[in-house]
Amino acid sequence: MSSFPSILKTPLLHQIPPKPCKGGHNKLHDRRSLARSKSRADDELRNFRRVLRYLCADLTCFRLPVSATILSWIAFCVVAVVIPITFGFLLSRLRPYDWAVQIPLTLASGLAFNSLNTLSRKYGLRRSLFLDQLVKDSTKVQVEYTKLLHKALLTLVIRLLLPVATVDAFYKAYWYYCTLTDPSTAAQVPQSLTTPWMAPIMFTVELASFMYRVSVLFLDCVLFKLNCALQVLRMEDFTKGFHEEPDVVVTLGHHIRLRKQLRIISHRHRLFIISFLITTTASQFWTLLMTTRPHAQFNLFVGGELFLGGACLVGGILMCLGSAACITHKAQALTSHAATWHACATINPCEPSMAADVEANAATAPPTPTAFPTVDPTETITVAEGDECTGEDDDWFLELDKLLKTTTTAISYQKRQAIVTYLENNKGGITVYGFVVDRTWLHALFMIEFSLVMWLLGKTVGI
């Protein structure tokens, strides 16, 4: 069997040889280049397409008498807008914080639904995940990215949706039980909704609406994280090229391709990221203002879902911002790796005769006194317990001994310096309308929001 992942066995439409047509214009090739790749039985994306169909975000595979986009938005409005509004008016007396939960969650899921619908309709899922460009990468990148595709849906279902569904189901069961069994609260519910067969229906419909919105939101976040994961794999493969004798032209071409794909990712997701960030921030301030106002009654019965909805919004935005900051940091770290390679290649003898002369001179020359101890760069450094760095950036630092053993006879000093200068002026990364999403940007954002929280608490509780 072939060692390539099965995802490469799926033929892409742009790989089909075009047929010439009359008039000198290749219309068939134009249609195929704009068409989307269809799902196949051995396609790893078939599960993602199935999830998109279940969420009504991509109905283009069906032959419908009306536009698939219009039908998708109608289904979204019914499940994510009409149902929450109906329950909000019917149970407004018993849920004083319900609007603070439903409105932000509906807005955030609407932003995610618009992003999913646009990507699947305009680009297609394969092009959105850059799988059409995966054949240009190394075998290791292809295999690792295929593994990430298999794990993505498991992460979405097991680590994200299942815990949220379990907590929300227990809370809603507890709420309906306490509401219908207590005469004082049951009197505030319309008489037609207090029948024994009506409570399970309301429970199921409300739970389905909540989980639908959370599923749409988390699916878009997981797809964005997959895009960032692919670029991280490509950068790791790009960095490992410095261990060998890299070709300057090939290295330059690979980096230009990386910057182009980072720019495409930024342009496709920048509206969703900034809108999602504003929605999450506004919802958290709204929640803080309602719960800290004088004479506010807040307990598990009336505000349990408020906590769950806020946790979903904050978790989603942290997933997006964390992935964007991680890939930006990796892109900017390429300059450090290239500078290290350039320095090691400069101080390391290039020619064998030159290396022999250096060793002979070093053996006959007397030791030169110095104020600093001599350190072997290839010596293993022992780190004291508790001083080691446990961050994810450890795997990115190249081993110095491998770089010192690199032969650089074919690469001149000027070419290496040109590569380093190019990388210093073209760092790249995820941007949101010109602002680079890196750790400095996240620190500034945290300080602004922390200042607003302190100001709001000073106005409400008098801190």
C-alpha cells in the first residue's frame, strides 16, 4: 500500500485535464476551476460535510427549488431565533437573566453560521482547509494533518459538545422539575404548558435550540483551529530545513507561500473574530452589570444557564485567539531560527582544508587567557528542577549541535544574509484589519478589558 494518506487519493477538480473548446477559450476548465470538490466514500471530509448538512449550513448538495442559502438561513432563524424568543416571552417571569443568555449566544452563532455558509458556498470545504494545496507539502505534513482531521470531530463532540449538553440537560431537568412541582412558580407559567406531556416537549425543544447554536459556534472555531494547525505543521517543516543545506530559492518560495496562506486565513476569518470578540465582551459586561446591581437575586435556579452560556462564548473566543496568537508567534520565530542558522554557518569552517588548518592551529597555539569560561556549544546544559520551560515553544528551538554540523559550502554569506534580512522584514502572522494577533496584542486586550471590569465594579458595588 502507498504511504501517502488516503486524503491525497481523492482527485481534485483542478487536477482534471481540461478539454479544448472552440474559439480558443477553455470554458470547461473555467467551470471546473470554480467548482467545488464533491465528497467521496474515501474522503476524510465526508464527516465534516455531514455535520454541515445536519446544521443546515451547507445544503448545496440537494436539488432544491429555492436557493440553498435562503433555506439555510430560514432553518437557522427558526431554531436559533424563533424558539429562544418564544420561550423568553413565555417564561420571562421565572428567568430574569434569560435575555442575557439567549441574545449573545444567538448573535455569536449567527456570526459563525454566516462564516460557515460563506466558506462552504464560496470556496468549498476542501479549499477552505487548504487541502487542495496539501500535495505540495512533504509526506510528514500530509500524514500529520490527516491525523488532525480525524481528531477534530472527536474533539468537537467529546471535549466540547458532550460536556455542554450534559450540564445543560441536567440544569434544564432540574429547572423544569422545580418549576412544575412548586405551586408558587407553576402559577406563573401559562396553564397550557403545565400539562405532564408538555414539559418533556419544552425540555427537548429548548435543549435542541441551545445545543444547535453551541454546535455551530464550536464547529467554526474548530475549523479555524485546523487551518492554524496546518500552517504550524508547515512552519515546523520549514524550520527543519535549516538542519540540512537549504536552497535559498526554495526556502524563499516556501516562505512566500506560507505568508500568502496566512494572509488568506486572516482575510477569511477577520470579520468573524472581531465580531465574536465584541459580542463576547458585551455579553460579559451585560452579565456583570445585571448580577452586581443592587437587590439583584442571583442563584443556581435563575442564573445557571447564564454561567453556561458565558462559558461557551468565552471558550470559543479563547480557542480562536489562542490559535491565532500561536501561529503568529511561530511565524515570527522563523527569523530567530534563520539568524541562528546564519550565525552557525558563518563561524563553522566550510571547506575541509580550512577545517584541518583551524584544527592544526588550535592544537599548536598556546591557550589564550580570558575573563569568561570557555563553553562548548554542543554541551548538554543541565537545568535545575523548576527552571525548565514547559511551554509549547520548546519544540521550536533548533538544536545547536545539528546546526554546527551543517555544511554550507554551496551557500555564500550574502545569500544567507539576504534570507535573514527578508525574514526580518516579512514576519507574517494572523492579522485582524491590520493588527497582528500576537501575545502583545492579547496582553493589551486583557488590560483594556480588566480596566473596564474594574470601572464597572466601581460603579456597581463601590470597589
